[in-house]
Amino acid sequence: MPGIFAKKKVNKKQAQQNNANVNNVNNTGTNKKNNENTNDSIISNVKSLTEFFYIKNVPSYGNNFFFTIGVYLLEIFGILAITGIIMLVFGPYWWNLTNIGTFVQSIHLWAAEAFVSLIFIHLFVNLSTSAYKKKKLVWVIGSLVLFLVLLEFAFGVGVNGNFISQWNAKAGADLWNGLGLGYWINPLNAGAVFGWHIAIIPLLLVILLLVHYLLVKQKGLNTPYRKDIPYSIVAADHKKMYKRMIYVFVIILVFAVLFRVPYIPPLTIQTIAHNYPNVMAITLLKEFNFSSPTATYFDTIDPYAFSTRNIYVTIPYDKYVNLTNTANKENIVLAENASVQNTTINQAFDYFESNNSIANALNSTNPLVVVAADLVQMANTGVYEPVLQSESSSNLNYTFTIRFLSDTRILQKEASLYGLRTSQLGMLKVGTYSIENFGSYWLIPYNSMEIITKNISWWGDLENGLVATIAFLIFMFLPYIAYLRDIPDKLKLYKLFWNRFTIPELKKKNKR
């Protein structure tokens, strides 16, 4: 009997275990089903959100590459945002001097090149087909996007941290100063430019691109305004667009692999002090007697309204005197009367222009020669530039440093070596000085205008800037300008994009 009861007890326990296992299986199945439902819900929501932005029906030519460029622009904008954030996280040393960093920077650069190129093609398609006649606001917004994209590109070059950044900052400053906007937009201030490049302009672009796209989505792609262009409404081929997006990304990667952005070290005052000590000494004398290019700068407005003597000589020399505990020779010069001081300055120029040594200058009886020599020595040890930089509003404001580099004319000499001067079509070169990188090719008209007008005494950055501004305003408000807006139609530019290769109805018509 005990054996029988024991057996029944075991069976009862086993039954409970089996029930527990069944419940676990059921619970697992339920949880799995719930997870699948959750995943399906997430995927469904993402899909619904994506489809909200789809343009579902288009004219029969609407699936052609030239009429789907807007999609690829959005894709590239995403690539630029992702690579830009990665570069921002790791910093200039990483993107300029490490293999993976230069690769990411190269992707960023070639994506930017692709973005600008495609936006030009996109605008040309719309110009050729006179799309602005039906959608004036869309055209105006697109023109503003183009302007901001070109600014974004220029500021991106300015914050790279290499020699080309320095040169472009100096050239860009001349342009903004010429337009009278140098007080608000100073490319020599990398901190401000950084803010423009990573925050202000991207935010404006996001807003304008969204408005631009929603307007197009709401009204649909433009249908031909000409009655002789047949068409029908068909479903948008999104799969084809996705394939092209992959092709666009692959092309950018290929360019990034084949044409890496080279690193050209920035020019430093220490380098000039070491390689061109007398040039630096003469520049310091010019800063002292207010005859340097910065001291005499005037281009519509004077954005460099600071004392070059105080910035480049007095403050650094005071720190040198405090560090070395030596007599202040500049005070001797400043105590001289105007006639004697003028003689002292002229003798100092004669000494360094005769290429006499800095070592002998330290023992000169001319106090200004000693001051200049001391500062050259200070720069040669790498102390002068940090002291100069500390006088700026921030460590990223390189106005004082780059203006001094420019005053020595060594900056211009190095730019010529790399083919970056205006006369060398230098504005077109971005990231490298070789033909491998065509760079800012869209600046050919502006660069050519600068070359053509460089010998006209009364023509300068202001005039060039005004011509460029007027041309852009005409372009932006083209839909509202009578006669001009009809030129593309009279030239029959629409045939470039509305033809038997893009419109099936025309192909059938030609076969008949």
C-alpha cells in the first residue's frame, strides 16, 4: 500500500511540473507574439512615417534621374550630417592626421561636392523646364538653399585646420570686408565660423529643405506648361530611386578612397621666425610705425581698427621683458622726440633690410633693432604666437595671427607655391592644390572676374561683391522678372529634359 500511495504522489508532482512547463511554453509563446507585434508596430510606424513623405504619383517623366535629384540631395544631406558629427566628436587632429579620420573627412568633402553639383543640376533642370512659372515660392526657397549651401561649403573649408583654411579665411575676409559685412562675418574667427558651419546654417537648411519639399509634395511635380508635350500620371518608382541612392553613396565612397584630402600644415609665426627672421623683424617694424597692410587696411570699412603697435609689439614685448627680466628698450624709443624716433625707425629698417643677423641685432645700439630681434627670438622659441593668440577674444579667433602672417607676405608666397592665388584660379581648389580635386568649380565666374578686373585701380572687392550679389538676386527673383523669365522657353531648353528619352508618350509618338 505505501508503494501505491508513493507512486500516486510522484505522478501528482509530475503532473504539476508538466502543467508548469505548458504554462511556461504558453507564456513564452505569448511574449514572443507580443514582441513580434511590438516590432511589427515599430516597423509599421516607421514605414507609415516614411510613406508620409513619399510623392506617390508623378508625370510619366518623373521617374527619370533628373527629376528625382531632390531625393538624392536629402540622402547626401544625411551623409554630411553623420560624417560631420563624427568629425566633431573626434576633432581636427583625428580628421587631419589619422587614416580613418582622413577617410571620414574625404567622405564629408566629396559628399559636399556631390551635394553642390546635384543642386546645380536640380536648379538647371527646373530653369530649363521653366518650373518657376508655376511654383515661384519653391524657386525662391531653392535659390536661398543654394546660397546657404555655398556658404556652408566655404565655412567648412575655413574650419579644416590646415594651410588652405588659413588662406581661404584671409581671402574670404577680404570679400566680406569689401561688402561691408566684415564686422558681422569674420572668416578669420574660426570659432564664429565653426558656429555658422555646424549650427546656424545647417538649422536654416533643414527648415528651408523641409518647407521646399513639403511644397513640392503638396502640389506634386511640375507638369509641362506646353501643350505640345504629352504626358500621363504614373506611380512613382521608389525602388528605382533606392537603387540610385546606393549608387550615389558608392560613388562618394570611391572618390573618398581614390582622392583623399591631403594635409598641408598651417603656417606659423614660429616657422617664419626660423626661416625668414629678417622678414619677421621688418614686419614688426611696420606694425610699430603703422605702415603694415593691416595698419593701413581700408576696404569699404575698416574692420581692423586696432593698434598694430600695441597688438604685435608692445604687449608681446612687455611679456618678454617680464619673462627675461631685462630692460624695456621700447620705452626708450617711445620717449624719443618725433625726429629722433623717425631716425631710429629708419635705421632699424636699414639694418634688417641689409639682411644683418638677429644675433648681432641683440647687441645693437639702436633700441628698436633690439626690440625686433628680441621678438623674433621669442617667436623662434614658440612663445610669441601663443601670447599673440591670448590677446584675441577667444583661442579660436585667429584674426591677429593670420593678419600678421599676411603682413609678412609669406602667407601669399606659400599660397603661390600651392597654386592658391586668385591669378592661379586658386578659389577653385579645395582640399588640395592638385588637379585631382576640382573643388569649388562654381566660383569660376567670380574668380575670372577678379582676374580680369585686378588692374583696374578703382575696382575692388566691393565691386566684385556687388556684381555677385546682383546676379544672385536676379537669379532668385527670376520668376517675377518679365521677359527674363521667358528666355529658357525661347531657347527651347526644355528639350534637354522633355524628350523621347524621358517621356514615353513622345517615344510612342515618334515611332508612329
